[in-house]
Amino acid sequence: MSTATRTRKQTARKETPDRHPADSHDLIRVHGARENNLKDVDLEIPKRRLTAFTGVSGSGKSSLVFNTIAAESQRMINETYSTFVQGFMPTLARPEVDVLDGLTTAIIVDQERMGANPRSTVGTATDADAMLRILFSRLGKPHIGSPKAYSFNVASISGAGAVNFEKGGRTVKERRDFKIIGGMCPRCEGVGRVSDFDLSQLYDDTLSLNEGALLVPNHTGDSWYGTIYKNSGFLDADKPIRKYTKKELETLLYKEQTRIKVNGVNVWFMGLIPRIQQSMLSKEREGMQPHIREFVDRAITFQTCPDCDGSRLSELARSSKIKKISIAAACAMEISELADWVRGLKEPSVAPLLTKLQETLDSFVEIGLGYLSLNRSSGTLSGGEAQRTKMIRHLGSSLTDVTYVFDEPTIGMHPHDIQRMNNLLIRLRDKGNTVLVVEHKPEAIAIADHVVDLGPGAGSAGGEIVFEGTVDDLRKSDTLTGRHLDDRASVKGSVRSAKEVLEVRGANANNLRDVDVDIPLGVLCVITGVAGSGKSSLINGSVSGRDGVVTIDQSAIRGSRRSNPATYSGLLEPIRKAFAKENGVKPALFSANSEGACPTCNGAGVIYTDLAIMAGVSTVCEECDGKRYQAEVLEYKLGGKDISEVLALSVTDAAEFFATGPGATPAAQKILDRLADVGLGYLTLGQPLTTLSGGERQRLKLATQMGEKGGVYVLDEPTTGLHLADVEQLLGLLDRLVDAGKSVIVIEHHQAVMAHADWIIDLGPGAGNQGGTIVFEGTPADLVAGRSTLTGEHLADYVGA
């Protein structure tokens, strides 16, 4: 922004005689923002307006909105607490920015999936469950106790014994009894399912522990856990497991946690099954690492708890009812039905509670999640559902002058549902709040009062503001977003024919109603329908897990400061081997997490100093100058570059480097081509995963898993985080996969992907109980021509038919 423009704005805001000074703070001012790839960005954002931030993936939107504005707001709020309280809070570093002025309290609603704890449900995550428990403790018949008696996370406990206490200067001893009535089902311990272990997958009984009998991940060979079992003293490490006595086998499998010393170190020993339950089954399947998930799927079978029928609650908790409805039945209802049931309760003694509960349930319906139930595990929600669930607590808030920050709130939403989201954002703005939205969908950008477009490219080619103004002005601008804002794909003139079909028969997972469908193979098939119609249930329940099927879902990838695209994608492995072969040394030297690491910073490249309640300080390591490797390692070259220089290359530059010449490495070239195919050519190989946006992580995962061998690829909303200009590149990638002989099944709402499909399977007609059936099978042209479903109507409008 030019100095002259800024001066005019400041002059226009000079105080008028009748204007109160407090009313002049109507802008959020950002000057000199340099976080990640931002290049000294100067910006003024109007308060109490809806501002959309657009631009290609990697242009700096998240760096500006989340890592600068929202991060500084949260840091400054934390500093208002006492140093004692701050000691229990995460320390936040000040963003790289010269001036941030006019900030208000920021509430961040991002697209991170909700926690995968099996005890977390939609009800517990939104406090609706807590209100329902209080309601039953007041009105339930028979009365069984406090709200704890209706909680599946509280076990019933009773006990008695002598207690000593001081009374009148004397020590008095009395017998006391205590009893806590909880609602937890004693058999499944409130999880709703019981597990059965296939012992042949836990160990090879023909081998001894010293011979590597254990097959559990992280317990094999010379791993630390494997060492504990071998040297515990409880087991004969040289005896084959099939020769164990009943007591020895009981110890190996079920022994309770016991403190022992192994190799001079105090450790805990416990049987294999309780250790697996503690370390692996404490998470939902969606939150497990891939190799752990594969082991659990192979070794453990789950079934609904026969005692509580999956409700998680004890028989006593289920016996207490209000108008013939137990709390288990209430939590199993669709939220839209539960809202109607609560509306029919007229009890003055709990009127405030009923009002609050009613508002919360109505908010679910209003935001398009009325098809969920309160007992739905939060880890099974899609990214879009999780984000909208987090919004529930803000809908009825009386707070004003708050800055709400949304990260692509329309992800996972059918075009039919996007209008609901738009109405919500407008409502929040009209209450006097500042709404900042990072968004790619034209329908969501259209409602913005102000648009900030970043670019012109991604990574080092981005980080600048290329446009500020209204949506209409954006259309007239010559920016990449402006040129593509009104892009509309057309329905394909000719489609591919299926080579064979994948049969699905009697699918009834979740809300599916005995669905029979033939999914064509050898083509691009799109599974669509409104949110909650049963798309994921159909694919996850009946397609994923079959032989030859590679499923690339929305589960998040997380990484530490040491993780980067090279390590996550497996690219570093062929690079290390190429360096080792060229120089005649060990590959481990070229890992910053192994033998080649700088001894001063341990391969981190920076020295972190913890300042307790203050934000930690990181300084570039003086020994390696931030390169992470020992000096002698950097003397080894490949194609004239050392390992640190190679990791500093972008994906595009690295692809050229490893394609030909002395650096030619075909194995690395294949991985780099896949990264470029999904639009990540601008990322540097050594960029920490912690600096990647949600969309970038999704596509990194897509590129990585595309390398797995399989004939059928299942992609769950691959357009998440993609700019309008990048969708065309994705369609080209999908076409190349199909032309290479693969079958591609895509769960998607984006109309451009639907229009490009060879075959569409549309589920509906509605969500939840109103969905679960196939409402259309055929080509996109037939869907548009018939306009017989909600998807057909929106797709016809999109292509201008």
C-alpha cells in the first residue's frame, strides 16, 4: 500500500467535533508482517465487517490471518493473566511483525479434526451432554442420583474404612462409608464396544522372546518395550511361548502395571493386552498412526457391548426416564428429533436449563448438523463437521466486538448447505463482530464486505497483497483469483466406459438403508450428496479395506519441528542413499535426526531457550548456521550440492536436479513428480510441517499415499484447501491416474469435479434419517438434464444448463 494512500485514509479518519474518540478505532492495522513467507505486508482491515482472504495455496493467507493477527491477539490476552496462571498456559511467541494495532479478542475456528479420544462424543464436546445429564437428574423417574449417575465417564464406586481426624484437640477414629453412583457400563467401561484379541497377531508362539516372538508394533526386536519384556525377570526369554505355563502366559498377556528395573532404569511392566489398550486403543481408529491402525485392524476385532447395546451407560442409568425416554435413547436420537422432544418438555422448575439446551440443539439444526446424534464419536466427524460443531458454542453468544477467524468454513459442505454457512457468518458480523475468513469457494467469497487477495504465487513467489477491495472490484482485477472467480467447468462431452464394477451389497453402516450399488472401475467415479447423506459410510464401510484399495482420507497429519515434506513423503530415504553411494559413506550421516546431526543443536538448526511463562526464544545455531548438519557432512556433495542445499530446494527445482546429470535419482524423481502433481511445487523439501496450512498437509498426504500400490484409489474431498486455479490441475492428475489404468473414486462436493466425472453416484435425498439411499446413478450430463436431486439442481445451475 502506497504512503499516499495510507495518508489519505488517516486524514479521512481525523476526529470530527461531534465524534467520540473511542469511535475512531475502526481498523485493525498490520505493518511489516514477515511471518513465514510474508514480505513486509502492510494492511488495514475494517472492523465489524466480513473480510475474505483469498489467494493460491501457500500465498500467505494462513500466515497473515492465523499466525500473525489471531496469534498476537491470543498472546496479548494470555499476558493479562497472572504469572502463576500463565505457567499453566502454552507459551506463544510474538509474530514477526512491526506493528499490530486495533486488535480485539480473537476466537479461532479452524479445520483441525476433533480429538480422537473414544470417550469424546458430539454431546461431550458441546456441553449438550452435560445439560442433558442435569435434566435427567432433576426430572428422571426413578430418581437415581446426581448428574454423575448419567455419565458414561464416571464409574460406580463404593467403599468403607476407618478414618482419623482432629476433633476438640483429640484424634478421633470413626468408620466411614462412601458411595459414588456413576453411569458407566461396567463391561465396556463406557466405550460402548468390547474388543477381542487375535493372539497369533500379538506373538509367534514358536519363538522365544529373544528370538523375536513379539509382533506388536514398537515391541519387536531390540526395541525398548521388547527389551523390557526380555529382561523383566517375570518371563523366560529363551523359552518358546508355546511352552509357557498358564501362569507365565497370564503374566505375558494380562499382568497389571508393576514397577521394575531394567538395565539400571526404573520402568513399568504390564501385560501385552493392557499395554495395547493403554497406548493404542485409547484413541479412535482415525487418530492412529497408519502402521498402528493396520495392526489394530489385523489383530483386534470390536463388537458392540452386549450389556449396554453400545449406549456406554449402565442398566441403572438407562432405567431412569422422562416421558418414557431414557438418556441413552435421547442421545441416540437425531439432534433435530431431540430438539423437538426437548421443546415439548414444559417444566418450570428447570426452565432456564431447558431454554439453554433448546438453543444449543437448535443451533445444530440451523448450521446443518441436525442429522448427527449426541452419542456420535467426535473422532468420526469429517473436517467440515468438526469445524461446524466447534461453532455451536459461539452461535448464541452475547459477546460483541470479537474477531472470529474461520479457516475455510465451507469445507465438506454441499452447495445446498453453503448458504446456511453464509447466513451464520453474516449473523456474527451483524452482531458487531469482525469476521475474518480464509476461503476459496466463490459462493462464500461473494458475501464479503472486503476482500484481501494474496499472491501473486505461492511460497517464495507469494507473501504480498495483490488486491484489496470489494468482490466486484476483485472480478475486474487481473489477479489469479480475480481471473478465476467466475470459472465454470462444463460437463464432459464424452465419458469413459467402465471395465468392470465393484459390487456393494446390503450396505447398512450408520444411516445407510441396505444399499446395493455397482461402483464402476477404470473410470473417474464421484460419490456425492448433501452432508450426512451417507457418502463416507458407504465408502468407509464397504469399499475401504478391500484388497487393492488405497484410501486417502481427511485424517490430519501432524509433525514436529523436525518433520518436513522430505521426511514425511519418504523422499529423504533415496536422497540419503544417493549421497551415501556417491561419497562411499553411511546413509545415516545424511539424516539430521541421526549420526549426521549437528551436536550443538542436535539437528534442529536452532537453539530453543525456555523462559518459563515468557515466550521461548529460538536462535540460529552458531555451530551449523542453521543447516542442521555437522561440518564434515556438508563436505560430501551430490551434483555439486551438499545435503543442506538440496533440502533448501523447492519441489520444482529439486525435480530438475534429480532428473538428469550427476544428481539423477529416479526414486526421488517419482516422489517429487507426485508432489508437483498435487500443486506443492513451491514447497521447500526441508520446510517444517508445522508451517504448512491444513490444505497443504492434505495434499502432501495425497501425494505420499498415491505412491502405494493398488488398483483403486479412494479420495475424500481432495479439493480441500485448493485455489480455484489449482482445481484444474487436480482434475488433470485424476485423469492421468485413470488413463494409467487406475480406478479413482472421489467423495466430493465441488461442482467442477462432478462435471468432470465419468460416473456420479448421488446419495440422499436428505441427511441422517432422510438420507442413506441412492437417488441417482449415471453420467453428469444425465444428472444435469434430469435435475431430479438437490445435487442435480446445483450442478445444472453451476454449468449454466
